[in-house]
Amino acid sequence: MTVDRLKAGQASYHVPMVGRVLSVFEAFQTRGSRLFLTEVMELCRIPKASAFRILETLRSAGYLAKDAHGRYRLTYKLLEIAAVAQERDPLRRQALPVMEQLHRELRETINLGVFEDGQIIYAEVLESPQQLRLVPRIGGQASIHATALGKAVAAWLPPEALDDVLQNARFQKFTPKTIGSEPAFRRELLRIRELGYAVDDQEETSGCICIAAPLFDMRSRVAGAISASGPESRVTKSRIAQIGRRLREACQSLSSHLGPAVQ
């Protein structure tokens, strides 16, 4: 939950009621599209009266709706707000033409991940035109240790920033191939820096391979990454290297043109 992610330096600015409202939103995001009042109480660890007031306030403002069984659900109002954030994201705007070109060339799903507050967020996804494909959710989080996007960003973080990111890393095993420890992950990052691109070889999802290259802002700080993903039946070992080189080339070119608007 959002409240649990607050950093020590931000504690003095924390408004408890705002934190509770955010935890309610995240309860719908992580646990279900329709929730009863009692479920919200349990998930967010807030008293019944507070939970009820928050839910009804959000409902009256149009962010939640309530069905005949008393269950609350999110409306599309949040989506409207998120769409504005996505549309105005300077990195997404500048990356989109490059992503579209890669989409035409590779015919695989092309993803843009942005690095925000120690997390990798999917900011744009162009679905593969082919029938067999895996499509992440825009706004979803890419794990640092198990996705190509995450590894591509982590490999070029300054040492202090990487330490901060890894301090709370759990190295969850999604598949038998997932990297399961910090020492192994750091060795992987050294290899990625040598190649110039990262590979997720069925580390987050069995049968899916993803390749990513980093994007840098005008101050040479890693700002995100672009990836291409597809099933192992199409993304063969020889094609991994080909895609990796193409992504590295495209991201290097785009990075050289990223202006101050990305900051």
C-alpha cells in the first residue's frame, strides 16, 4: 500500500486521511474490482466509520459506484485522469514515434517503461499484430529483477540509487528462471552493461522473452527503457541478439534527442 512505501524523509509531510484514501484505491487495484465495505476495512486496516465515509465520499465524487449488493467498484473517472498524465508525459511523447517504427519492423509488442520513485511503470504499450502475444497493462509496474525493462534501467542507475532500489527488493521467484538473489542480480547487471541491452528469458512469465535497452535524459541519467516482447517460439536465441542490437541503436538515437522536457 502507498502508506507503507513512504520514505523516512517524507514522514513529516504525511496526511493520514489522504494516505487512507490512497490505500482504498490500491485495494481495488490489487485485490478486486468489486469490494464490500468489510473487505475494504480489512485490506486497508481502517475503522468501519472511516472506511464508510471514504467510500461514500468517493462515490459522491464519481470515482466509485455501488451495486445492488452493496459492493463498490471503480468508475472510469480515474482512467480519464490517468489518460491526461499519459498523454502529457514528455518521455512518452518523444518515444512514441520510435516505438511505432520498432513495432512495424519487429511485429512484436513494444513497451515503454519509465523510472519513477524507484519503480518501473509501463507508460505505453503497442500490441503485437500477431495472434500469440503477451500485453502488459499501462500503468502497471514492471519488476526490477525479473523484467528486461527493470534490468535495463537498474544496470545504469548510479550506485547509491541502485542500493536504494535493492534495499527493499524481495527477488520474488515468478518462474524457475527468475533471478533469486542480490549477488546474482548484480552479476547480471554487469553483463547487461557490456551488451547494452537486457534480456528477460522467461524470468517473469514462462514462454515469454523480452529484450530492452535503456533511455537516458540530457544529463545522461537513465530515465526509462524500451522493450520488445514475444513468445519463445518467435523470439529465438539468434533473434534475441538481433532485436537487442536494434533496440540499443534506437534508444541511443532517441536519447541523443531527449531534451529538458524529460526532466
